[in-house]
Amino acid sequence: MSKHPVSQDFADVVKPKFPLNIFLWLRHTFIISPFQTFSDLFIRIAKYTPLNCRIKAALLKMRGMKIGKLPVIYERVCVGLPSNVQVGDYVNLSRGVLLGPGAKKHESIVIGNEVMIGYDAKLLGSDHLIPEDINKPMRWSGHTDTGGIVVEDNVWICANVVITAGCRIGTGSVVAAGAVVTKDVEPYSIVGGVPAKVIRKRI
């Protein structure tokens, strides 16, 4: 069986460090993991009500996410790494929204005020590298270093949109349904298509 190259970071993680390893395992198994499981289930299953939105916001805040005033969080919302996500005031996260920041701080997802994100939209703050060597498995090729995603104020991201790492969506913009955004969107622009291109300016 061929051996895949394993990064040093991964090797450091799996290297046993007794007794610290046992303590961390116990903490994760009996404290962190049950809470994360409960919060994920509640966020994904609970129907929209003002009370449920407040509970979801509180659970996400407990996991490190920064959330502004009165968020609307529908069911099936998934936040990959809450501690690397920041959401402003009066933000609407529709059913099936995925916020997937990278693990590094500069791969965060930052969403401004009064932003609407439509059904099944996906914001992906990190991406895999495609190695030049075709014999190297992509599984072990690492990640890009293009930075996270910034969505400025008063933006409408429509249903089934995909926004890739390193993009900034300017104030007052609209991203049409099904678009794939691979570069910055200027303020007050309406964009659509794969890849997304400017349809027209609002001003």
C-alpha cells in the first residue's frame, strides 16, 4: 500500500502526548463534543421563530462567533468554524446557507449589516490546491492562501450562489441566483453567471 505524504502539522496533531492527550480527549468527548452536537442539531433542525433565532445566535456566540443585533437564522444553516465568522446587525441566513471559513484567521468570513443570504448559498473561505505534479494526491496538496470573504453592508446574495475564497462583495450589490463569484464585486453592482460577471450597475 502506497504511503501518502503527511504534513508536519498533521503529524504533530496525531502524535500522542500523555497525559495531556488523555485530558484533551476527555474534555472533547464529554464536554465539547456533546455541546457542539446539540448546537449543530438545534441550528439545523429548529424552525424559524424569533425565539429560536435568539437561541441559535446565543449557541453560536458561545462557540466564538460574533453576531450583531436581531439575526434571522432559518433551519439547515451550517457554520463550519463559528470562531472565524463575524456577522453584523439584521442579517438574514436562509435555509441551507453554508458559511465555511478556513482555519486561519485571515481566512475568516465577515458579513456586514442588513445582508440577505438566500437559500443554499455557500461562502467558502478556503480552497484546496491543485498540485502541478499529477502524481501527488490532491488530498495532501494543502490549501490556497487567498484570504477569506468579506460581504459589505446591504448586500443581497440570492439562492444557490457560491462565493469562493478571497472575494469582497461591495456595498449595495446583488448576486443573482446560481452565480459563482470568483473575484471582487464592486459596490452597487448586479452580477450573475458562472463565473459571475457584471449585469448592470445600480447607480
